[in-house]
Amino acid sequence: MPGAYLAGLVVSIAGIAVLDARYRLFFWRSPLRAAAVMVIGLVFFLVWDIAGVHLGIFFIGQGDLLTGVLLAPEVPLEEVFFLVLLCWTTMDLFGALRPVVARRLDRAGSRAGTDEERRS
């Protein structure tokens, strides 16, 4: 069924957007910075893909689920949506883990300070 992969990617992106909005992880925390990070990530990975195609590493296999729309030789439309999902998911994960790591570091730092006070 042509377009099924694209539909799955769009549904997944919508799910990531809902999580992002609910917990203010990436775009809802700082929209301009998030847009810049997203564009840089997309450009990097698209250049990576084009280089891989040029070197003969990446190619489109048998794809009954793809729309058939190519942005460049061997680069389907779905690739852009996949890269958006990849970058957004990564940044949401980073946004979710950052406060957890910060809290643990604060706790470790406060425990170290308490241990030093005891020794004095």
C-alpha cells in the first residue's frame, strides 16, 4: 500500500509533538533554538544520505510502502520525515533526561559538601 510508511511517520511525529507539548521538552521550551537545531540536524543527515548514495552505500530497496516520490536519486520523500522523527525524538529524550541528570548531580554535590563538613 503506497504511502503507508509516510502515514506511519506522520503519526509518530504527531505523537512526539504531543509529548513535547505536554512536557515542554524541545519546541515548546524554546521554539527558535529548537527550529535551529532541527534544521542543522536535517541538513547534516541529508548531506550524509546524499554522500552515502553517491558512494553507493545507500539505495532504495524494494518499497511497496513508499510513495515513490524522490527528492534526489535514491532519496525518497519519506527520508525527510524519518529524519525529522529521528532528530525530534533525540532532542525530546535529551530534554527529558537533562533535569534528571541535573538533580542527581545536585544531590551528589550536596552529599559531598555534607561529607566535607563532617570531616572539619
